[in-house]
Amino acid sequence: MTSTQSLNAEISAEQIKSFLRTHPNFFEENAHLLTEISLPSPHGSGVISLAERQQLAQRDKIRVLEAMMAQIIKHAEENNVTSAKVHAFSVHLLNQQSFGALQQLISETLQFDFSVSESIIRIWIKPSSGAIAQDAIFTPVSEAFSDWVMGLNQIHCGAKPEITDELLNQHLQSYAFIPLSKKTLNQRPFGVLILGAEDQQRFKADIGTLYLEHIGELVSAALLNHLFDLHL
């Protein structure tokens, strides 16, 4: 039996671990071992002492934590910018005096402030009379499409479903379908705000929808302020 085999027979790795756990002061009392024991470097540069190996491990952990913190800060800054844009959007919506100006504001803000390539609004409850009833926003959609929107439990993001007719250009790569409804009465959607982007990742299926929900609620309320005679 070799000396190594003899040692393995006498003491196992688990026993060593158990000993060190029950004697936390072992390396403090035998500090010289920290420099005498050599281990392979995790970065492939020869061997290093146990103390150096521990220092490298701690530095690697710190780098990982720093990268994570940088990402958190970046997302927080992006959220602050988006929140400011949504707030400005809500203020501008309140200041629109005409239905046409309101639609133009919505379209331009979504395009220039929220990186939306194209947007379209469709409302399927049409005013009974008046010039506003001829607005393109009331262009009929298929019953299948309106039923699909009214059946959504949340905003739909991703590729455009076949049931959406030909409402937006085919060159767009990702879409968000935001049901428009009067939330205070918990009513079914009276229309839809559709956002399209040339960037396939802009409205990917797993995107967070909090700000899209806020935008949908703001647009719904602004439209209803001009369409109060619909009795929605």
C-alpha cells in the first residue's frame, strides 16, 4: 500500500471537512499553512497559495456583484427616464382641445418618445352622429379581431397574430396590442391601441408591460373625455 493509499484509508475528505468545520480557528492557529499549501490558479497561471486562491475567489465575487449592481443602476435610470416621459405624456393629453389634435399627439409621442415605428387606434363603438363619427379611428375591424382583443387578459406583445387583419405594415417585426377600456367600471375593451416596431426585440413576448399598461390607461381616459356621449 502506498503512503497516499494509507492516508486515504486513515482519513477521508469528509472527515477533514468535518474537522475544519468544528475547528474554525485551525488556520488562525496554523497560519503558516496558508502560504505553504499550493493550489492551481483558477486563471491558469501556475500554482498559488491557499491565501492567494481565496483572495482571487473574493475578487471574482466582487466583480460579479459590481456587474450586477451596474445593471440594476442602469435599469433604474432607464425607468426614471421612462417615468418622466409617461408623466409628460399625461400632461400633454390633458391639454388637447380637439379630437384630431389628441390623435396626432398620441401618434407623435409614441413615435418620438417611445421608439414606436407605427401606431394605430381602432374603436368599435361608433358615435351615432356628428362629424366625429366619420373619423378613421372608427374604421370597422372584423368581429373576430374585436372579440380577440376583448378576450385579452393582458397586453399582447410579440409577433402579429393572423387574426389582426392588415392594420399595420407587414415590414414591422414586433407588436403590442393594448386593449382600451374604462378601468373604473371594469368594462370590456371599447377599442385597441396597436404599436408596431421594426426592431424584433422592441415588443418581445416576455417584455415588461407596466409602462404599456399606464400608456393604455392614459390613452383610454383621454379618448373617453372626447367621446363621453358614447355612454361607455
